[in-house]
Amino acid sequence: MGGIAGDLRFRYKGSMMHLTPFPILASIPLPIEHVSDMESKAKYILLCGNECGFVELAKDKVDDTFSCILVHIEEPASYWEVDFVKKMEEDLGLPVLAVGDSSPLAVKSFSHFVAAGCDIKWLGLRP
């Protein structure tokens, strides 16, 4: 399952979760219906299709430097990852950027977000 890093606060099953003090949330909370009251000072959501890339970006604190929420997605993306990112996009009003390679699996993963209605700007390599 993917991970999340950055300035994100949300209520999950009645408890307030705060990502900032912890560098990485290891998994996306399920079910998404229990997530509410999202808050963030981030300027955008950055999807990363590569686990090593995500870990390096999180280690280098790119989320602090560029005021973003980093999200690692599995390949292919799962429906709960898509739902969580869509919820962040809608609730926080943030643009979604994606960085990844141009492998067929990465393209398929990011296409799941597009099919769900996310307006993604691709920053990665293209064929």
C-alpha cells in the first residue's frame, strides 16, 4: 500500500490525525468514508509512482521545501488510493501533480486517477 508525507490533518473515526509530526503515514486510512475534516497548508498534491523516489523525496523533506503532500501510489493504483487522493483534491482544493516514469504500468496507474475525475498534471517522463 502507498504512503503519505507532508502537512495533512484529518479526522479518522473521530480521532484527529496529524501527519506533520510524523514523516510518513505508512498507509491510507480505510474506509475512506471515515475520513473527514481535512486541513492542510500545502499548495499541491504530488503523486509518486516509484517507492524509492517517494522515500528519497520524503527523506529530503521535499514536502516542507515545496509545501506539498507527497503520496506514493502502488502500481497499479488501488481504488482506495484513488478515492483518498480524489477526496484530498476536492476537500482541500489542491491541484494534483504526478511524477513517474513512462512504463505502461505507471501510465495505467495514473490513468486510474484521471478516470476518477482527478485533474492531473504529469511531471514525469513521457514516451
